Amino acid sequence: MTDYAAMYKRLFNLTTDAIAILQQAQQDTEEMYVASPEPDIMVLESKKLEDDE
């Protein structure tokens, strides 16, 4: 007979492990973003075409 309780416990435990891994990855990447230097932002002038004059 199939042991449904054991199947459920395994599924539950592995699912919670996967969630914890994803949460840790999100926290790690958020910390990387916060620790990164500010980007150099510059406004670029657009070139006007001769037909637009």
C-alpha cells in the first residue's frame, strides 16, 4: 500500500526547502543591488534629421 503520509511529508519538506532557497537568492540579489555604486546617468542630445527642421 502507498504511504501517502510519507509522500506528503517529503513533498512538504522539499517545497519549503525550495521556498527558502528562492527567498535567500532574492535577499542576496537585493543586497547586491543596494551595495552597488550609483550609476552615472547622463542626458544624451538627440540628433535632429534634416527633414525635421
